[in-house]
Amino acid sequence: MNDEVLADTGGTTLFLTPGIQWVLTPRFLVEAAFQIPIVQELNGTQLVFAPTANAGIRLLF
């Protein structure tokens, strides 16, 4: 086992993701969420996460 530590890797990121779902029928829904990084404790020099949005549809069968 190698005990060397890789530089600029690892860390912790905590996201807050508020979202909403629209249930259009009992078997079909549309959803959207906004992902916001609220804690970013990264080791070394790394790219940080930016806020992102996502949307989707779900069909239950």
C-alpha cells in the first residue's frame, strides 16, 4: 500500500437543491431543480462547482 497523497484531489462539497414537481396525471410528472453548492472545502487547487439547473419528465408504467 502506498501512503503518498495526491496533490489537488479530494475534498467535500455540500449542495442545497430546491426543486419542484408538477404531477400532471397519476402517471406523468414534470420536475425541475436548482443545485447550489453551499460548502466547498476542496484540497489544493481544483475547479469549484457552479450552480446548475436540471429538468426532467417522468412517465410511470
